[in-house]
Amino acid sequence: MLHVKTPDEALDIIRSAFAPLDRPPEAVPLSAALGRVLARDVTAESWVPDFRRSTVDGYALRAADTFGCSDALPAQLLLAGEVRMGEGAGLSLEPGQCAAVPTGGEVPPGADAVQMLELCEDYGDGTVGILKSVAPGHNMIFRGDDVKPGDRVLPAGRRLEPQDIGALAALGVTDVPVLPRLRVGVISTGDELVPPEDAPAAGQIRDVNGPLVCTLLEQAGALPRFYGIVPDREDQLKQTVERALAECDAVILSGGSSVGEKDAACRVMSALGEVLFHGIAMKPGKPTLLGRTPAGKAMVGLPGHPVAALFVTHLFVRALLARLEGRELRRRQVTARLTEGVSANHGRAQYNGALLREGPQGLEALPIRGKSGLITALAGADGYFCIPRDCEGLPAGAQVLVNIFIAD
Amino acid sequence: MLHVKTPDEALDIIRSAFAPLDRPPEAVPLSAALGRVLARDVTAESWVPDFRRSTVDGYALRAADTFGCSDALPAQLLLAGEVRMGEGAGLSLEPGQCAAVPTGGEVPPGADAVQMLELCEDYGDGTVGILKSVAPGHNMIFRGDDVKPGDRVLPAGRRLEPQDIGALAALGVTDVPVLPRLRVGVISTGDELVPPEDAPAAGQIRDVNGPLVCTLLEQAGALPRFYGIVPDREDQLKQTVERALAECDAVILSGGSSVGEKDAACRVMSALGEVLFHGIAMKPGKPTLLGRTPAGKAMVGLPGHPVAALFVTHLFVRALLARLEGRELRRRQVTARLTEGVSANHGRAQYNGALLREGPQGLEALPIRGKSGLITALAGADGYFCIPRDCEGLPAGAQVLVNIFIAD
């Protein structure tokens, strides 16, 4: 007997029933690596920087030569030369000497600090006056300050963001080893559905979940493949799911929501594998199915209501994809204050869309009103929050954690 | 005389000096609309749904016929027929009648409510017992409950997210009117720079800002175009900037940071237009330049230090792109508690990278230590926070607002 699971139980089942897929990595150039998932740890193979660099425009020198100097009594150093950008220092300093060095230029051997230009005076006679003392190591970056060979810079499973691309560039990792994108089949079911480009006839509606789920998958870094709208016939549905399973890493049925359809999705999953749960104690989103084929592929049955499909995909399908890629899903939540009370009395976790705006006392969440299934009510929404199952509602002013609708 | 601006002043200048670009919109299919910016308001042209729908599997009926009924004394109604999914109701109800209706099916004319299957009993003799009364309007969605013709569903300037794509599908807007992507030229300058795929020789480092800035622009929805690494020669830089300005909507110079380079970027901008500010009172990030050509195109000079370039791009270049697209940049900030104190004594707003993690008392921000320019220190970072200019630092446990590194 399959019980309805709580949202936390559903996440636990996703984690325990599926393992990261074992797939050969592929290499992509830096310009195509944004949003991809690292296939292995990236470890530095060289020193960054590979030489000691000045962080200011100034004079490289021996710090000890400046101790005790002042505006009134400058330390007078011999100008031994000038370091040029992009070239080795080409000289080394003796006690009593200094060398002009630009920001980012090499600090010559013999020097152990840099004094900034504004605190020095070039006397024009081959000597420079230092008007303020510096401590050793001041105004410079040491070899390997950024990374040393062997340092792990990025872990396997990281979904790459711009600053990671910058780090890879610094290390010279220009063929980035990433996981292949997950291929996820999407099937819309329901006799009442017509493609969005068609005008619905009597009793018909446009298919919202197909484009919605495909876009959510794309945002999560997967490659969605849409198998079209399948009528409520079990044999036809089974055939389409089988084809999608053969071609994809996971399959998502976006269910119609009539009894017949719900049963059909469940029977198809049972025929092709094992149903792991049938129902999540949440509103909207209850009629959610999770299944697994003997080969370990995931089958998800989403509710037909678009808002329910949106919440369930955001909460559970993304977690499933992260699991299949062996990465942690990062929480993107902000704390905000409810502008109005929201009632709940369902004995299930209730999810509610929200707009976010800056108020006088910080971030505010405006709950979006509307019946389940009204996707346009969520157009423009920033995220959603949860009212716990044992809670009768939340008053205006209550703090809520808003899950924001963004790529993780 | 150009003064150094505070971060807020810099944002004000961006907003006042630039206006949304006037460009003809383009139409893209739903499958290519994620992350694009709506070129005009999207207004519903039809009713969604276009008919009254049941939200449960059950019996459509007249609510008044059920008043006072109970388990013990069911209301007995005549079964007038069955509504099928995807078809019009095909019947209309008289008093004392009911019709079987699936979730999402049409509620027939004459009915004003639906009772769910579980609270009904089919006697098998052409009549159905209703075990609990329902109020008019119960368990159904009315025509236009989602939208009515003329309702504005999405505003011009919205950067489209999955739930918006769902709403567009519901409305049948499958040729989505979006702004062309902003074309932004990126130029790296510095004699010390080699492309990331090359091994640096003495005094050289790899160009980090080129890939970093291009990726940040891509994440912000723009089309970056990289013009390569230009040595510190003003004539050559000017030539490259001119070419980029001719081909792009805006140009970003990612400066080397020696005095000569800084001057060169500033002189090139002055020669090609007006320098709007030279320096932002922030650390890192001070040597930032903003300019405008007579034709109104933006020129940005970023600091050479990658971490500074990252913060400045995230804070100001994204704001500039949003301005050019006529949209509001949404704040993506989370409140977190500092795990360690961070010192500051610079008289400028200080920005510091952070990792986020869940702690026993909520979200925690681990400040990332390291000198400016160490991009690998930010690999894996979740975002950054600001220590205000008049603040000597923040103690462990202080609440900080962390800007998170994500597409807006």
C-alpha cells in the first residue's frame, strides 16, 4: 500500500532511490561552460600568480630600508631600474635600492615590499625619497597567494557560475570537463489539451505544462525533449513513455487530472517499473507520482494543474535532477514579511505564490490569491512560500521563507 | 573635475544618463523565450478558461438541491448524463438533476456547483445520492477566473521565467515579442595578459576578465562579443573601442590596472565621448569608469582585478543593461548571519565574498578571506555582502544582506 508522503519524505525517497548517473564527461570551452556541472574536481596544476606581484603603482624596496622614515626625514633609495608590465623584473635589488613597479608588475628579487607612488618622491637624480615606512610584504601578492599546485579550486558537482569560469580561466582550464546535460522526456497527457498555438474548442484548454516543464528543465540545466500531447489511452501512453525512457535519462508525465488519467499514469509506471510514491501531502500538488524502472531511470507523474506542476517541479524534480548529477541543490530562499494574512486548513503543507518588494522594514512578500491551476496568477511572481501542515494560516506580518524562482 | 562617486551615486548616474534603447522587437517561439525581455505588455485576448470547469471528479448539480442533505438523508438526484474530457458538456441540467463530471471537465449549463465523488453515491438506478450539501460555486472555476480579455498578464520589460512561459502558453501567445539581446563588446587590456589557453611567461598572467565578464553578460541575457586582448597602446585601444561601438550596443573595457592603462582607457573614452564618472568609492572596485558616446552608447571601464571586475559588473553593469532594456533589476539578496567578524577601515564601501550555508539558527554567511584580485578565492562563492563606508567592520553574528550570484 502506497501512502501519501510528506514533502520531506518525498525528498528522502528521491535521494535514497536514485544514485548519480555514471556517464562519461564531455569537454566544453569556457564560453560554453556557464550552467554546466563539473564532472570532476578541478585542482590547480601551477602557481597563481606564478610570480610576486605589486598591488599598487609604486617602488619595490626592502622594507627594512624604510623603517623610521617620515615626510620630514625620507629614506633616500637608489633607483635601480623600472619593472615593465608583462615582462620579468630583469633586475634584483641590493640594500638601499628600489625599483619602479606598476600595479601587477613583478616585485624584483631582493625586494620584500612596495611603497605606493603617492608616498614616494622621485628626486630626479637617480634617487627616490620614501616618505613613509612599510612593513615587509606590504602592497604585494606572493607567488601562489591565489592558488598553489594541488589546491582544489572547484569540486565535482558544482554547477558553474561566472566567478567559477573566471577561476578556470586563471588556472588555464579551457577544456572544461562537464557532465553531459540530462536528457529529460516530457509528455503531456489529457484529452482536453490542445497545443498552445491552437484555439481551444468547447471543453478544451491549451497545454500549459508542456512549455512550463520544458522551460523549468532548461533552467535547471537539463535538455528537455517534448513528446507531445498524448490522449488518455493507456496503451498509447505506455508506448510513448517507453520510447522516452529509451531516449532519455528520465521521463516526466504531466498528467491530466481526471481519475482515468491518474490511474493510467500509475498503471503505466507500474507496468514499466516500480511506483515509489503516489501522492504528496501538499496543496496544490497532491497527485504526484514517482517511479523507477528496473534500469534505475526515474519516471515522474506531475499534477495536471499548472501551478501544482510548477511547485512540484521546483521542489522535487529539481532535487531529482541534482541527485542524478551528484550535486547538492542550493536553497535560494529569502526571508520576507507577509503583507496580508493567508488562511490554510488542509492538514497538508500549503504552497502559495508571492511577489517580493522592498518595504520600509525590509523585504515584503505579497501573497498571490487565486485558485490552484491559475497559472496567469503566477506570471510575474518572484517565488512561493509554504504554510506548514499543522498551521491554520499565517497572519499579516509573519516572517516567511520565500523560495525564489531562479536557476540554482 | 570628476569626483569619485559613492555606489548609490553611480547607480543614479547610470539611470539618469542612459535611456531604454529604441529597437524593433523580435518574435521568438515559447521554447526560446526563457530569459528574454518582453518588448510589450501581454494582454489576454480571450477568456481563460473559456468555460466553467470542475476542480474535482464528481457530480455537477444545483447547489440548492443539496441544502439540508446528509449521510443519513441524502439528496437523491437524477443522473442526466456524463461530461467527457475535452468536449463540451452537451447537456444542461434541470432542477433535481446532476451530471458526472471529471476534474477539468465542463460544468454544464444549469449546474452551479460540483460535489466530489467521495461524497456521492451512485445508486445504479439512474439516480445519485448526495451525502453532503455544497454551496453555489463550490469545486469549480468560472469562465475567466484565470484571465478575462483585456487583463494585463505580463508587463513590458519582464525578463521571462518559466511560470511566465506557462502563462503565455495559456494565452496562446506562441510568437513572443521580445527585445533583441543587447550586444555588448568586451575588450581586455594589459601588456601582461595572455589568453587563458596559453602558459604565462615571466611577468605574465592569464586573462581572467575576458571570460568572466562575457559569462556575466551572458547570464544577464546579453550577447557578449569578445574583441580580444589589446596591449596598453592608446591608438590601438581607441581603434578597437571604435570598432566595438560600431558593432555593439555598449562596450566594456576590462582594464589593466597600471597608471598608464587607466589613463589610456580614460583618454580613449574622453576622445570618443564624455566620461561620466571616474572612480567609485568602493573596495575593491575603485578604478571604474563610465562614459557615454554622443550617440548615447555606454562605455564602461572595469578594474583589472578580477574580483573587483566581478563585483562592479554584478552591481553596476547589470544595472546598466537593465536600464538599456527598460526593466527593473530585481534584488536577489538573502539575510544571513556572519560566522566571523570582518574588519574594514577604508572609508569606502567594502565588498566581501561569502559562502552561504544553513546553520542551526538559519542562514549563515562565511566571509571569504583573501586579497583583492584572487579570483579563485571566489570560485564556489554564493554571493557577496557590503560593509558600509562609515563602518569599522562587522562582528561575528552580525546580520548581512548577501547579494547572490545569479541571473536576475
